[in-house]
Amino acid sequence: MTSRSSERNGRKIYRITFHEITPQAVKTALQHPGKINLNKVDAQQARRILDRLVGYSLSPLLWRKIGRGLSAGRVQSVALRLIVDREKDIEAFVPQEYWTIEAELRKAAGGTAFKAQLEKIGEKKAEVKTKADAERIAGELRQQPFVVAGVEENEQKRYPKPPFTTSTLQQEAFHKLGYPSARTMRIAQQLYEGLEIGEASPVGLITYMRTDSVKIANEALAAVRGFIPKRFGKTYLPHEPRFYKARKSAQEAHEAVRPTSVTRTPDALKPFLTDEQFALYQLVWQRFVASQMADAVDRVVAVQVDAGRFHLKATGRTTLFAGWTKVYQDVEEKERDEDAPPESTLPPLAKGDKLALIGVTPFQHFTKPPRRFTDASLVKALEEDGIGRPSTYAPTIQTIVSRDYVRRTGGSLVPTSLGRIVTDMLIEHFPEVMDLKFTAEMEEELDRIEEGDLEWVSVVRHFYTPFSLRVTSAQEKMREVKREVVPTNYVCERCGKPMVIKWGRFGQFLSCSGYPACKNARALPTGVACPQPGCGGELVERRARGRHFYGCSKYPTCRYTTRRLPKTEDGSDTLSETQGESDRDATQS
């Protein structure tokens, strides 16, 4: 592409960059100004225009068809689709029963007990489907002699993870601290902009927190390599610095998220920080330091046990050298395989050792449905699918929650009926916009504009031409949900006419069939009686200040509220879109 001059009114315009708000970083940036990269300007402009084309076209369409206050977006609608599709998979899931069988053993000569799990029957993997089979196999196992068939011992290294990117910071803050993405980014912004820590002026404590890069400045790398042996000892410093490879689509404009000075330890800053600022700073500091420390080394022991035609396995793990785990404890994101033998510290065992049986226990299991998305797993999925940029993850989740498309339930993101119908209607009329692959390919095109390989106007035109045709078609053919009504047996307490169910910006509600002459409307009843003695009212869903709860239909006479409906006879929640216990301070709306 042709290069263009970054001039305005005959004056040259320069761009300075710094990744941390510290005096030295700002001074260095001013001393080394650079030219404006107009390819980056074009990419940003194309991204802004595409986002507005989608948002400004689809949001008013939803207002007309469903209710005012709704929104759609190039990234938010795809994120919502992920959540809705996952919920549908969960609802369609049929659990399958299976059993595992565990034997508790010890050396015949005496010693510490350990547990081994049935792995094979003959040469085939043990697959026990029913209680009858499990009890039959357990009974047969109890009659067998147990002997150690083999012992395999290895040293296993565990490598540290790279310093944080925006995505991994949000994921780890959710797993370890329970912070939603928006809260994490709010606190990180405070740490980045600078806080009073007893010095002459506020100090930025972390580098820029919107990044997908894992690179570290040479000065920071030298500083942390000098810090580690002084703090932990020479054995904790690897011979060479660690360099981490970024994702293919990562932009290297920024560093990873790290402390601006490794010598500012969390404990030293604790008196100056709020609890949440301290918790997040400690997470960033520990992850950064650990990323440049030596490997952790474990001794892993696998013991094979034979019992007639049955073959069992026991595994043990012992830490030989803590390495980076001395500073940072990793969070295992993947659910542990229930079929895997439990890991513990095993007693000394050798091939041929005879074992005494303490007991055999069958355990019933059921296969589990896919997990609902959390803030952390949704951010991870968006990043892996190439949807959005680091700066969009937190506001995307915040938007779909604030629109009441999704609610948080015990940390999980659960789609509401409103989120489902919006998703289904957008998929029907705008399949490309809602397609993950299409959205990811658009992100790649935006990256290519930034690299100078594509012209931004052609990319926008290529999207807009078919998109505008679909908008025109949807204006005529999309369901007008707001005009659809469902009759009910409820009667309007103001005019006596039947009440009907309609759709609005917060989902379905009861409305008088005499509208607009009678504008009476109220929340849908839940079918759950108000538990207040002698009340006779019914719990209805309410919303106030962005919070969802249930209140008595006889408010203000009865002010009972709760954030969770009573359990049904089968033990499940009456409605799983809210959580919590009684909250009598909630405001009725």
C-alpha cells in the first residue's frame, strides 16, 4: 500500500508510546517520538465503522421487533450465541451411568495404606456400566491375591506459564479471586494509572493491561533475573532468560501485564492498597516473577497391581524441587478426569511385593454435561476463536449482562429467555454476523489492514453490501415479538380484563389486554406462594438497580423478597436464573 505522511496543517505529527505510567517511561517516550502508523489508524477506523454498522443497524431493529433498550453487536452477539448454544447442549445432554472400583491396600508385611483403581479386566479397559456389574466385580476382587506387578518412577518437570495478557489475567482473577472480568479491568486500570504509595507523586504499579503480548522489556527482564537469586536463592534462577511465544494473532505493540518494578513487592505495597487492589497486584507480581524462575521438579510414581485377571493402578507425586511454584500456585482449569487413579504419596513398593487388601469400594458416577460458561471460560473461548480484542472482553460480558440477555448464577453465565430469543432471531436473519468463523475471519482482515496488506474501504464495502440487504429483508420478515401475545387466566386488577403475556426489554411480562386504554403491567408470576404467614400473595420476579430478585405480588402490603426461589420436590431450583438467600433490603420495582 502507498505510504502517507502524518502531517496536519503543514506540521509533522509524532506518536509517543509507553507501557507504564512512571516518570522514566514517560521521559523515555518523549525523547524517542515515532511516526504515526497510518495502517493502524485505518484498521482502527475500519473496526469502528464495522462495529457501528452492525450495532446501529441491528439494535433499532430489535427495538422495533422485541422492545426498546436492547442491543446487538459484532462481538457481543457472537459471545451471547456461545452462551446460548452451550445452554442448549446442556439441556439436550443425557447422563450415562458408569462405575469405578477402588481397592485400599498395604504391603502384606505392614505399612502405610494406599489406594489403587481398577484399570483393566484382562486386556480390555475396565468399563463398568451398572451397579450389578460393579458389585459382581468388587466381590470377585475381594477373593483375589494382590501383588505389585511393576513400579515406574520418573522425574517430571513443570514449566511456568508466561506473564499475564489481558485474557489470562481475567481468567486467573476469576479462578483465584472470583472477580468478574469488568471488576478485574477496573482494578487493573487503577493500578496502571497510578496510586499514592508514599512517594512524591502517584506511581503506576503495573504496565498497560489491554494486551495480548507476552513479551517483556529487556530492562524488566534484567531486573527480575537480578531479584530472583537475592530473594529465593541461585537455584531458583534458570541459566537463560525465558522467552515466551505469543499467539499467532497477537499484536506486539504492548508488553505483557507485569509490575513496573519487581522490587515493589506485594507486602511492601499492602499498606497503601485496598484489599482488591492488593489481591490483583499480588497476582500480577507473582505470575511475572514465577515466569522467570526455574522449573518445578516432581517425582511421579506409577504402580501396577495385579489381582487375578484384574489390573489396578496407583499413582503418586512428590515435589523434589519447588522452582516457580514457590511463588505462584497454578490453577488447573481443566476438570480432572474422574476415571484417573487418585494421586497421593505412595509408600515404598517394589515389583513382586505381596499386598494385603483392606477393602474394595465401588463408586457410582454419571457423565456430566458441558459446563456453563463463566467469565473466565468465555474470555478464553473468545480468544481461542479469534473473536474480539483484549480491550473488548470485559465490556462485552458487561453488556450482555446489563441487557439481561445473561445472568450470573453461582459464577456461571446463564442465558435468559430474552437472550435466547434475540440470539435465535439474529441467527435466522443474520447468519454471517452470528457465525464464529465469519467473525474470526473479519478480525483477521482487520489485522491485515494493520499490516498494510488490505485496503480498509474494500473490507468495509465487502461486508456492508450483503449486510445492508439482510437488514432490509429483516425489517419486513423478522417476527414482531413485541406484538405477540399469549392469553392467560390472570385478570387485570384495575379494569377486570384478561391479562396477556408480552415481550419487553427485560423479557416476558404480564400486560392488560386492554392496552393502551389500560396500561397495567406486572412481572410474570412464578407459581410460588409467598412464604410470609397469612399473606396469600405470590412471588414474582423483579429487577432493581441491575439486580434480579423475587418479591411478593402484594407489595407494598407485603415486603418479602428473596434472591432465590424455594427448591422444588426434586431438589432443583424453581428458576435457575438467580441466586442467593433472602434479601429483605432489595427495593421493589
